[in-house]
Amino acid sequence: MTTSRSNRNIMAGGAPLAILTIAGPFVAGALGYSPSMGFLVGLGLGVAIALLVWLAGSR
């Protein structure tokens, strides 16, 4: 049986990154914008949230 030396909760920001990257083109298309623009905006927001989660988790 393995035991963990650290009892810290580890937070990951991969889920918002993936969800926003996939949802961005659909939302942009529904709003009448270019899906490629939605992809880039979703990717940017996902990266920003992932960085915030990573920075908050390192404290």
C-alpha cells in the first residue's frame, strides 16, 4: 500500500482549458462570429484560468 507524504490538495487547470477551447468555436458561431476567433478566445481564456488555478494552488 502506498502512502502519500504530502496531504496537499492538488488543483489542475486542464479542464477549463479543454472546455473553453472546445466551446469557443460553438459560442462564437452561435453569436455570428468566426469560429476560429472563438477558438482563439476560448484558448486564451482557458490558458488564463489554468494559470490562475496553478498560481493559487502553489500557495
